[in-house]
Amino acid sequence: MARKSSGGTPATAVLAAAGVPFTLHAYTHRDETRAFGDEAAAELGVDPARIFKTLVCETGQSRPELAVAIVPVAGHLDLKAMATARGAKKASLADPRVAARSSGYVVGGISPLGQRTVLPTVIDVSARQFETILVSAGKRGLQVELAPADLARLTAATFAAVATG
């Protein structure tokens, strides 16, 4: 996979600085669309099992802590499994405004890479079955393709079964 231009987002800047091979995939985002991952899969003609969405969650025992879950667009986040993976009693999706503020990205364009606040990250184990996966490159209408191992290394992520469907 050839390294392409950085694409002008914090996510692609992280990839370029690390020397990680990646490919950018741009598509036209429609403002009325709220199923961002499904839109990316359809526009790019990529199996939704290979496109992963970035979800900011709240976990923690006595005080809420934020964490990132990276799960296939074709599935859903299993909140109980996410809590277990983080050693917490429960997990819930963070308020979209909290997710945007923490990550520095707009909802629908939240990348696991180059986030404003580095958060503990869990990637669903299904990512390992692919040579490359796609995640948001940091804005709506732009995906970055890279190896799951590179994504895990750059985000200090762990792999766990956190998706259903």
C-alpha cells in the first residue's frame, strides 16, 4: 500500500509522521446523511465489515472515563463487552458533544488517530481477519485504509470482541 499525501487532518498527519503505509479514500458526503459508515461503504463500494466506526464511550466505576471503541460499520458496539474490555462495570455511548470536544473532530468524522485527547482504545477482534481496514481520516467524506496492527500500535489499542452482528 503506497503512502499518499497526508490529506490535511490530524489523523493523516499522525500516519505520515509515523511512516505508516496508508491510502486515502475520498467520497462525497451528503449533509442529510446520519448513517456515516453505511454511506462510506456504499460510496466507496467496500464491504461494511471492513469499514470501522469510531465510537467514544463512557466507562468507569466511581467517575466516568472516556474510551474509544472501534467496531465494524456492519455491526454494533456491545456495551457490556466494552465495559469488560475496559475493566469497568458498565459502558455507555458518550454524548455526541462530549465525543466531539474530546476528539477534536466532528461527529461522523471522528478518527481514532490524532485525537485531541488520547483515550484508551479497543478495536474489535474482527479487524484482524483483514489485511487492511478503513477508518475515518478525520472528516466526513474521507476514510483512511491501513493495517489493523498499525492502527493498534498508533493508538496503543487492545483487541477484544466488542461488536455484535
